[in-house]
Amino acid sequence: MLVLAFAFACTAVISTPASAAPSKKSAGGGSSRFVKVATHPEAAAQSTAMGRTIATLKAFEGKLYSGYGDYGANTGPIAIDPLDAGSFRGPVLSADTEAVWSYRQIGGRLYAPSIDPRSSSTFAVGGGDLSTWSNPTAFAASHVFDMVTLDGQDLWAVGSQGSDAVAWRSLDGGASWTELLRVAPMSTDGGDYARFYAAGTLEGRLYLQAMDARGGLHPGSMVFDAGGWSAGPSLDAVFTHTEEMDGRLLFHGTYHSALFSGSLMTFDGASSVTVYSSIYDYTVADGRVYVLTTGGDVMSSADLATWQQVGRAPSSARSIGVLDGVVYLGGTDSAIYRQK
């Protein structure tokens, strides 16, 4: 089932809305080169090309955390080994999962969802003190694709259990969890399965939309707020890597940001629009959004309308992050590149 699920993600085509905006470039702004800083040793040892790709970059407490792995090929465990002052100094944890493709900073801790637990660990979590990392088993999940907070006090984890898309919530910092939503696949033939690939928060509401392996995107979202669950509008695409910015929910309209190309989209609570097409990844830092385009441009915007070129990326670049005001890129070659 796991291999079939991954094969579907690799071959699916996501349509962009008819109103999709073209990529925009501005002649203003400077353009930097990117130079190789280091190669992630554990990612480079992966057995597949996908496994060796740096799939996400996350700045946290002055260090840059990389994600990698291949849950279709059942690789793992995954070494959480942050780039510290330009060097990899050794793992802070062996994450009990076949892939780490996202990190979430919630409060003063950093969470790495277990996309495909190797035994029972639901996520990896640690803080600024690198000795505090651990692999808790919070609940029985087949996949945990994302973790968010709605009000700064609770924790949400979303993914799947068996054939159903499931969302869990904790109100005590992760000590205990309650299943709050379960969505079955739309097909009743017994061979389909549903998943929540991401969760998004916007103005006190949490948005989820299930995706089926065979039937595709469910017709609408599910919305949780102080009044409980309600039906919401469709986000129009399978969404990953969500961020809230200036009253809008940003997301990458594809499977697994960085590993698959798609469009940067925004959702205002009623409808979705494309603001930049054909990107591998994006990040938000210091009030700006940065995108890595499939054409190799690194672009930046403060308003999602006017874009400036930051630099030209190496051809291997797939993920993007910002640490201390400097743009970093992760590559298919397990390398980390730094803006010069």
C-alpha cells in the first residue's frame, strides 16, 4: 500500500485554475550567485535519487535543518543533522521515519512529522537545546504529513490511518491526543484511500481537504473553529507547505513541496488564486516570500504582486530557506547552497 500510495503521488497531475497568474519578474533588485556550503552526509548516503534530494530547509535557533528521504522506497531512519555555522556536526536524533519532508516551528519547539513511521513514532521534536530531541509515539498513524497550531496552545497532526484521512489534536502539549476528524475515501470499492497532506490556519480557522488516491480531491474543505467543524470551500488543489501571511493562506498546490513542481497559491477564506506558477518551493521570512522557480530563478516579494530577482540557482536546487537574512538552497545532490 505504501509503494502504491507513493507511485500515485509521483504520477498525478494537478490542474491550475483557469485564472492562474503567469510568473512575474521585476527588473529591479540585485542578483546573487549561490555557492556550495556543504553536503548533507546522511542524505548523500540514501539509496535513491529522491532520497538524496534535500526536500525542505527550515531555519531554527540559528541553525538550518534539512529534510530528505524516500518513503516509496522505504528508506530511513532519517538523521536530523542541522547545518551549524556552515558545517554538519552530527545528528541530534535518528528520526524513526522513512522520510522527513517538512518541519514546523510551534512555540519554542521544532516538529518533524513522521511521513511514514518505521515502527511507531508519530513525529520527532526538539528545542534549541540539541540534547532534547525525541521520537514520541503519540497515536497510531499510517502517515503524518503535517503539524500545526490553531491558537498557539494546541497541537494538530494530520495524515492518515488505514484508508482514512485523519486529524488528531492535543491540548496538553502533546502528552495526550484525541482524534477529531476522520474522512473516508469517496469510492466504496475498497481499494481507494484518503489523506490529509497538509493543514492550514487562517484567522482563527483550521482548514483541511482530503485527497483520494483514485478519486482525487474531495469537493470541499473541512473547517474547524471555536464552533466546531463546518463545511468550507474547496482550496482547488492538493496543498502542502502552508503559511499564513497578510490575511491570506499561502500554499504550494502540489504533492510535497520541493519534490514536485507546482504553483504558489493563496486562499482568502473563500477562494484560491495562483500568484506564482511553476515553482519548486517557497519560504516566508522577515515579511517577504521567496520562491525557487523551476526555471532556476530565486524571486522575492513583499506583496505577492511585485517580484524581484534575488539570484540564479544551481540546476540541482529544489528547496529554499532563509537563515539570518541569507537565502539557502537544497539540491538533488544533497548539497546546501548559500547566497553569496
